[in-house]
Amino acid sequence: MKAHLEEQAHTPAHSAPHPRRWTALALICAAQFMLILDVTVVNVALPALSADLDLGRTALTWVVTAYTLCFGGLMLLGGRLADALGARRVLLTGLALFTAASLACGLAQNAPVLLAGRITQGIGAALLSPAALALVTTAFHGAERAKALGAWAAIGGTGSAVGVLLGGALTEGPGWPWVFYVNVPVGLALLAALPKVLPADTTGRTTARLDVPGALLVTTATGALVYGLVQAGDSGWTSAATLLPLLGALALYGLFAAVERASSAPLMDLRMLKRRPVVAGSLLMLIATALLISFFFLGSMQLQHVYGLGAFRTGLLFLPIALTTAIGAHLGSRLVTTAGPRTCATGGLALAALGCLPLTFLTPAANPWATLLPALATASLGLGAVFVAATTTSLGLIAPHEAGLASGIVNTFHEVGGSIGIAAVSTLALTTTQPTNTGFTAAFTLCTVTAAAAALTAPFLIPQGTPRPTGGPHGMH
């Protein structure tokens, strides 16, 4: 996922396995589970948050995007820090930061404090996640490593599913602050237990160069992009308030590229973006995440604002959608090995477009259990397969020694995709303080068109071929 690859590649094959590695894996997965949970757990609580703290549309959008933006934008830097300072040290620092920020979010009485807490949560997650994966890959070898990474990968779908259900139960029960408070006892327990089971850092404090300017530039550029998209809902697409941030984002991305080319230790090897599999996989990941997180955001707001459902019932309705995403990923993992990522991605995106299509003419009188649920469940089934195709394209169709760099780029696109998706759909759906069905129809139309356009371009974008089981190159150009 990150710059831990050198560490992974140079781990001696004969080194004795860590005696408490399976306990360590369980605890590390629990920590990662919290990070994934926090992407979706907040969605169901948004209407309650909005009412209690008097949050406008813009602030509400940032409650979700501030976390994913910092998580994704700083993840590559987190990976480099884990290499430079030691994965154990960086993981515990990230976990402590995330836990403290969760407490601050729960105690927040206004938008600035809540957003500062969400940003800090994202920074903590960006430190914790790559360090955790580095520890998993170095603590396990051979067949055990495959099992360990499989357990790690399963956390994603499960975290999303539990997030929507837990978010609904906590919001309707003790109240929205508990969406954040729930992380505090778990975080403290992990901080107490992890130091006893994690292997000691083999990397001392080094003077390795860290590309901090690059990390700040790419995060600020994406922040400006998201800000511009959000502003479009208030000021219109042609206003200076919208165009200036969007143009600023382009300029900052250009500056980031220049800094990376000039750096002796770049955060992102831009040569990887000349590789067709990496570009294809990253774009697929961006689109799939943008669509899925948008579904959670739009569905939660529509069910509670338009249909008048409570937070818990909303969470229950989303549970099948999260589960169909996991089923789609399972089916996709079989399809990519037989038919290849191109067929898997194209089929998945076409299914997402077809599933979303009925939502473009949904009326407030419709029963959400008979309309919204099957439509989003069908679309999510397709997106589950697209996630697998994205990962397989970027990692399975390139040389194994490039996998670390490629996965770092793809995972960054994964987190940033959610931020961009929510910014775009909230501009259409929440143009007023009280959302109307017309706005949601427009937002779901955008989702349908995006999925359809991606399905039409995927056959031309994704290289031909099926990945080898070893992850070696095949059909790449």
C-alpha cells in the first residue's frame, strides 16, 4: 500500500516469525476496522448533526470529506514516516492521535471544533493505516502472509457494513456524539495492548528525507478541488467563488508534479502514472469509491429528510447494500481470474449504472424498501466487482517490485474519490437547507451517467489479459 515495499522486499526469508504475530494481527485489524468504520458511521448521523450544531450544507459536506481528504492525501507520507521512524512507533502515534480526535469530535459544540477533530482523525488514520500494513507484511511470510493480508482486506467491506448499522443505532440511542465516543475505549484498549505484542522497530530514527511539501501540496490541491465543487452548489458553476478554487487546484496539482520531479526522494513516483495499468486501476478506484460513498451519503439524507425514516431504520436499510458490495467483491475476485479485469470492471460499472437508473425518476411517494434498497443494492453489487478489478489491474498487471508504489497511488485515489464524490453530489442534492426530491434525482442522475460513461470507456482503458497468481506482469503496456 505504501512505501513499505523496500522493507517487505528485504525481509530475510529465514528470519524467525514473531511469536505473537497472530495476536498482533487481530489487534492491528481492530485498529484498521475503526478507521474504515469512521468513513460510513458518520453518514447516518448527518441529519442529527446538522440539527444539533446548526450545520449548513457546506459544513455538513466537510464533516465527511475532511476525514477522507486528510486520510488519503497524507497516506503516502504516513508510509514514508513508517519506513523512516519505524512502523511500530508511527502506528501507535497515529492511534493515539485518532483516539484523542474522536473524543474532541464527540465533545464538539460547533462546526469549527468538529471539523478540526475530523481533520485530526484523518491525519491519525494516515499515520496508522500504512504503518499497520507494513507490520502485517513484515511479521508474516509465505502462505501465512497471504492469509494475513486476506484478513486485512476483509476489514474494508465489514467496516462499511457495521458502520451504517452502528451509526444508526448510536444516533437514535445515546445520540450522535457516541458515533465518535465509541472509538475512545477501543482506542485506549488497543494503545494498552499493542505495545506488548508488536515486534520492535528494526528501523532506528533516521535522517531519511521526507517529502512533506509534496504531501501538503497534493492534500491542499484536493482540498481546493473539493471546496470548488461544494461552492458550486451555493454560487453556481460560473461564479468566481467556484472557478478560483478549481483553477487553484489545477495549479497546485501542477506544482505538486514539478516538486515530485525535482525531489531526490519523491512522495509519488510520477513515472508510475505513465504505466497504463496503474492509471486505469487508479481511475477505476476513484470512480467506484466516489459512487459508493455518494450512495451512502445521498441515501442517508434522502431516507431521513424526504421519507422521514429514523436513523436506526436508515442504518438497517443500508446493511444489505454494504453486504451486496462485499458479495460483488467476492464474485469479482473469481471473475478477474477467469475473464480478466477488463470484463469484470466493464460489467460491474454497467450493473452500477443500471441499478442507479430507477433512482433518476424516484418520487417521494415511493416505498424506499421496494425502490431505493433494490436499486442501490444492485448498483453496489457491481461496484464491489469494480473494486477488485481496480486493485487487480494496478497490481496484478505490473511487475511485483513495483507493487508498493502502485498500491500507494491506488489507495490514495480510493480515499480522495470519496471526498470528490460527496462534494459533487451534495452540490446537486442539498442546494437548500431542507433537501428536496428534485435535488436527489439530479444527484442520482449524475451517478448513473458517471457509471455509464465509465463502463463505456473501461474496455479501452484497461489492458487486455488476466493477472498471474504471483502478481507478475501480464498483458501490460
